[in-house]
Amino acid sequence: MPQPPNPPTPSLPICLHGRAAARGRALVAEALAAEGMKMWHHVVLSAVRDLAPVAQADLGRGVSLDPKDLVGVLNDLQAAGLVVREPDPKDRRKNAVSLTDEGDRLLQRCEKAAREANDALLAPLSAAERDRFMDLLTRVSGMEG
């Protein structure tokens, strides 16, 4: 019988990055929850703001969310008065999703709360260290370009 792989060493960069990412996600999720928002709801609401009016199918692809899961999130957001779904003017067979004024106000509060959560995550670092850390994360993530 083959040996199971050795567990990752806690001092490896991938382990430290994973722990920091998990802590950051938890802090942001807690901040969003204080606004009555779940993480996926925030992701979808942000994408709607950036893309609106957006066809529901395009929205799902844009946030990499399964169509049936997206419907559940959109149902929640619409019931809360944060988005509206109307026939897409480009193709009446599709729904287009847009942000309501209340959705925009909530999104602004959530973004402020998320920034504060990120500030709490990075609080042990000086301003110069934060800049350097962000530069290094950008390079390691492959997002530098």
C-alpha cells in the first residue's frame, strides 16, 4: 500500500499564504455578515454593479458560479430589493440584472467594511511593509502585467 503524502510543513510559503488567506476571508466574511451579507451575495452584487445591465448567464460565467446557485443568490438579492431582473433589451428571452439604489448603498457599506477587515489583517505591518507585501503578492499571483 502506498504511503500517504507528508502533510505540508507549516513553514512552507503555500501553508503560510493559505493561513493568511483563510484569516483574511474570515475577517471579510465577518464584516459582511455585520451588514447582513454573505460572501457570494457580495461577489454577485459587485459584479452586477460593474457589468449592469448584465444577462444572468453572462453574470454567472463572470463570477464562475453554477447557474442554479446563481439563481438562488439572485432570488435572495431580489427579495431584499438589492437587484432587479428584467427582460434583456438585447434579447428578450434572457433576464438582465441591475443594481437598485438600495443595492448600491449596501454595496458601498460592504466595501468599506471589507477594506476595514483587510486593514485589520495587515495591521501588524507598517505602511512600507504593506506596500511591499502587496507588490510581492501581485508578483507571486501572476497578476503583474
